[in-house]
Amino acid sequence: MVKPNSLHSWLGLGTFLSLILACGLQSGLSLQSFPAAPDFRVTDLEGQVHTLAHYQGKVLLVNFWATWCPPCRAEIPDFIEVYAAQKNRGLEIIGLSVDNLSPSDLKQFVRKAKINYPIALATEDIIRSFQPGEYIPTTIFIDKQGRIRHKHVGQLEKETLLTIFNQLSAEK
């Protein structure tokens, strides 16, 4: 899944696309042109059901990751820190693991890593709906109105996460 030779080119492309997105918003690109996020229903490791409607009015990051993926593991501490600091401002994160682990084994990893946001095993339906691609980690940003606003392939740096979140949280 993580392809080391190709990952750097995808990271560069992701940065380039982020700049295009930011420039497009500043130049008056209509918010209506962003696609609606797919409706989903997933049960996290604690038994809580999550749907797109559950996150209406909040900025949602849908993070596709795996326990065996080094960049995925590297971004977890930043996600934990930013989620704790920004949850009250409307940030939500749901981690969708593409591991072939049992729920109990994944839950053990989540507890050891002290992940403070919901984690669920990604289903084929949710992967088909979101189409994260063949590289992980992939993080999809969904705005308060339920539109996909950004897709970041590769490790998401804390500064980038905060920049995109602040932009989306400032919108009505």
C-alpha cells in the first residue's frame, strides 16, 4: 500500500493541489462546486455508530491508515494533540484502519498509542465510497456542510492540518 518510491511524488502533488485549492477559494471558486461527501455508517471500536449526518456543522477528517504503516504511525501524535486542542472548535477525526487485524488487536494498538478520536475498521463499502486511493495515509477533509474539500495523500503535518481546519472552520 505505501509505495516508498511513489510516495514523495504524491506528497508533492498533494502540496501542489493544496495550493491550487487555496488559490481557488481566494479567487472566488464557488463552494457549491465541491462534491458532497458520501453518506456512511461505521461502528467504531467502542461500539458507537458514526454517520455523515452525525458530523453536520463540524469539520471532519476521515483518515485512512494502518498500524504497519510508518507515516501513518508518525502522524498519530499530531492528530491526538490537535484533536484535543480543537475539538471544542468543531474538529472531528475518525480513523479508518485498513489493517487485517481483529477488532480486539486494533483496540489494543489504539489504547497503547492513546488515540483519543474514534477508530473503526474500514469496510469495503466505505473504501469504495471515499475512494482514498492506493496510498496511505490518506486524509479527507469534509466541511461543515458535508462537502469534500481536500484530500491529503501521505503523512499530514500538524501545520497543514491546522491551516486547513482553520480555513474550513472559519466558513459559515
